[in-house]
Amino acid sequence: VPDEQCRSFQAVLEFIGRRWVGAVLLAGAQGARRFTEYRKLVPGISDRLLAQRLKELEGYELMRREVVPTTPVQILYTPAPEGAELIKALHPLIAWSAGRPELEAWS
């Protein structure tokens, strides 16, 4: 595997492996969601950290933020095309990890 490809792969793994990034990204897999919906789908995450992770995902163009001009204003977060591709790429890893209690010891 070329060195540049290894570096890119390692960078993606490190980002996805950051606390809550994968969970937040996967929570958006079903489409647009409001902040409170993400909070329910990712139990244990603080509001501050959820906001930070959504902003990071948006900054990497993995998530889109849409302001819906309603009263009150609604803000929806949806995986961007790149984010949707990443979610698809994670599905085999999720399937592989299912039912492997020994992986708990890695954390």
C-alpha cells in the first residue's frame, strides 16, 4: 500500500475514532435530524460535545447544516454525500464488530 494512502487511512481512522464522532455520524444515517434527536440517539454525550462534533463533521464536509426558516427556527443536520459514503464504508466494520465482546477490552 502506498505511503500516502496509509497516511490518509490513518487520518480517517483517528478522526472516526475520536470520542463520539462515529456515533454522531451514524446517528445521522437515516437522514436529517435536529440537535435534540442526535442527543437522544447518542446517549451520554454532552450538549457541548455534540455541538462540537457536529461542527467538526460540518467542517470536514461530512455533515450539512440547514437552517429552516420556521417559527421557531429549526436547524437540521444531514450527512453530506461524503458523509453518506463514509457511513456506507463503516457498515462492514460495524457488522464485523457485532457480537465480539473481546473488543470491549480494547477500549
